[in-house]
Amino acid sequence: MALTSAAAAGTEFSPQVWLNAGIFSYHFNRSLDLREDNVGFGAEVLVAPDHALMAGTFINSNRARTHYGAYQWRPLHWQPAGINVNAGIVVGAFDGYPQMRNGGWFIGAMPVLAVEGKWFGANFTIIPTIKDRIDGAVAVQLKLRVW
């Protein structure tokens, strides 16, 4: 399995639009009563193999509504068995976490591993723990390609 760059491979790229129904999380601190089925709605627009824009809303682990807008930079690419696997980082603005800026907007970053077939995909990430503000978790966001 070789690490590739779409530009180096000379492949043509067309923008893609993916929709999701929120995030599923598994929190590191199992003793807390945190919500793990964080339902909502989001969209991801892949504008180039290395660059995606994301926006959406979901009910977060503290049972409050979160809105987000983010940029996904994913410079590492693999293609095992015809599946696109991309790794990088997501940097975005988030709100709705009561212990973080009283539910106001803040900037956050986290690693991302995007696994994408022709119509279905998933974003895997690790949400970092920020003591007494954000409860860390491993998270997956299932997505459907609509364009």
C-alpha cells in the first residue's frame, strides 16, 4: 500500500458533496453520563483531494446544540482495494459546549482519517480532552456522497 498524492498520480478530480447525520462518539471517561449518539446534519464539500470545507449542527455529548464550520486538510492518501483513505487535520469553529466559553464559539483542531468509497464514507477522529471543558472521545461520522 503506497502513500500517494492525487496530483503526483495525475488523476483528475471533480468536487464532491457528502452529507452526514451527526457524529457517534465513544468517550474516554466512561464514568460520565455523556451522550454518544450525537445526531444532527452536516455537509462536507471536497474541493480538492487535500482540501474540504465542513459545516453542520448536532446535539453534543452535553446534550446541547453545537454548530460548526471547519476546514479539513488531508495531505496523506492511500488507496487500498480501491477505497480512498486520507489522513490529515480538521481545524474549525464550534459552539454549544457549556463548559467551554459558556457555550460560545471556540477554535479547535483534531486529527482526521477519511475513508471513502464511491457513495459511502466515514470520518474517524480523536476529540482531545480539555480538562473541565471538553470530554475527549474517539468519534466517527458516517457520510453519504450526493454529488
